[in-house]
Amino acid sequence: MKKLFKYLSTALGLVFAFFLLINIVIRPTNDRDWNLDQAVLPYSEINGNTISIYNIRDFEYASTTSYTAHYYDKTFDLDKIKNVYFVVEPFSGYVGAAHTFLSFEFEDDQFVAISVEIRKEKGESFSAVKGLLNQYELMYVIADEKDVVKLRSNYRHDLVYVYPIKTSKEKIRSAFLDMLDRANKLKEKPEFYNTLTNTCTTNIVSHVNKISPKRVPFSLKVLLPAKSDLLAYEIGLIDTNLPFEEARAKYLINERALKYADSEDFSRLIRE
């Protein structure tokens, strides 16, 4: 037993030393040969009650790998912020895995989504193991919903759920500014993505804890976020009185996303 404990202690020590060495030797950078869809970093500037966001991604997709790049800049009136939505995309064929992001609604049917992602180099694809080894930088993609929602529902053909969150305008504004501030900081000081500690959902939890009526607890639904919507429902974040499965059916937007794919009112129509 003592020998087993000694071997386990030695193994854990070697693993710790390995990860420590990785963190010392490999440093994050914004200077790589990035994949086209993540080559341009967004940033923002606040001026009183308005905020200008630069490099909002609005790609036109022919497929998941074929697209026309387009970005725009836009100024939002923070007094007109209205709602925030929690978007969940369970990955087809991967049990427990999902991507999550937030989308913010302003008056006059204006929407802007913020998606925390790995920043891929050309030819690179995601690996959970590589995500533990400082192989991906972290990026906050700020995008038009016609980009980030349609990419997932209409081209990846994953299920996409868009849930309204129950909170006040003041807290929505706080979370929005907090996410934009984080995007600005990553532009100046890059970080590594980490499969366990620095993911799309762990970052959302950090931001949402500033608007939630109670803190989001530690849960496997955060590490395996395909059921993160159930966690949000259980702690009262989703704005619905329906039983969970009925709410899930209501906020599944795939059929509407296909129907209204070319509409200028895409974001409004997928919520009807």
C-alpha cells in the first residue's frame, strides 16, 4: 500500500511538473497565422452611455469551410439594452459536449452575440487533450446572430436553443460591459484556452454570476455543457414558467432559422 501511494505521489508530481513546464515554456500570443474566421480581434470603446464595437463578424456562409469574410462597426446605446439570451449548441455525436454563448438584444430589434472560443490557427481543429496543453489561445468572437447562429443551425446542423434570461436591464448592461472589457483585455494580453478552467461555459458562468439571482454552482453541467441549459433552468435563470422539456422545445430555433435564413429580421423571427 505504501509503495502504491509512493508511486501515485510520484506520478502526480511528474504530471504537475509537466504542466508547470508547459506554462513556463509556452506563452500565449496574438501573433500567429490564424484561421480566416478568427483572424480579426474585436474591441470596443465606451463614451458615456454609448459603446462602439469594432470588427463585429458577419460572415456569409456557403458551408462550414467556405465563406465570405465581412466585418462591421456599430455603436449601441446602453440605455436601450433590453434582453440577454443564453444560447446552447449541443455537439452532434459527442455526449455532454456543447458550445454556449450569450446574445444581447437592444431596442429596435438590434442584436449582438458574444461567443467565447478557441482561436484556431490555419489547419487546426479542436482537441480536448490539446486544450489542456496550452495549444489554443482564447478569443471572444463578437458577431451578428446571422453569423454565429446560422453557422451552427443551418450549416453545422446542430441543435440550437436560444433561451431568454430572467434578470434586470441594469444587470444585463453590467454583463455586456464585462464581456466587452474581457474582449479588450484579451486583445492586449492574450490567454490560453483550457479544457477544464477557461472554456466558453466557465467564462459565461463568471459573467452570469454578476447578473444571476444566485451564484451558478460548480457542476459537471459546466464542464460538459450540453445540459447547461438544465442547470440554468434549475437555478431560475431561464425566463419561463414551462416545464423544462416544454421550454427546451419552445426555444429550439432550427426550423425557424432555416425558414428565415435570408430575412433581414432573422433574429426577431427565430424568437417568434
